[in-house]
Amino acid sequence: MSANERIGYMIVIKDPSTDAYSYGVPNVDDAPTALYLSLGDAKRALQATATRFDSFIPVAYGQAYPYEKTTFEQQLAANPFAMYGWGIIVDEEDTDEHVRVGFGLLKVMVS
């Protein structure tokens, strides 16, 4: 993206089981489906989304491979997507069934 292009941010889920970067809009109750023009607003919405999962595992930025030498902000500046963490969803009918959903921010061009 060039310096003249406007950038927006979307909260997306990422499927880590594929080599292709496929993103989707999360379908979590009350999770915002919006394009944020401010990184600060996007990060606040991302933090709020994390609380809507049954539990949440944050990325260990600055602590664990492959993120030990970077931050969320550096990752997002250098790439179109930065992983924020994994939300855990527990099946209400079968509490032994858990789904782990990776999510973060995706940079998109605003025209």
C-alpha cells in the first residue's frame, strides 16, 4: 500500500489449517462487523471481541516463537494481517467439544 492510500482495519478470523491466507468475518454474538479507519478503534473492538469467546488465548508477542522478536503493531505494519489470539468456543450441548478460532486485524485499502 502506498502512502497516499487510506487504510482501514477489519476484525477477521484466520484458518491456520491452510497455506492460503483465507480470512472470514467472525460470527460471534455482539462481535462488531465494521471497517475501522483508526488503528486505536480497531484494537479496542478487537479486545472487546476477545471477551465474547468462552475463553481466549492471546498471541505471546515478545515471548514465544515465531513472535518473540516482534509486537502486534510491528506485525501489522509489516504484513496485511496480525494475529491477536485464539478464541475458544465450547459447544453448549457437548461441553467436551471445543473450537479454537484464530483472529486478528486485517489491513484493507479504503477507496
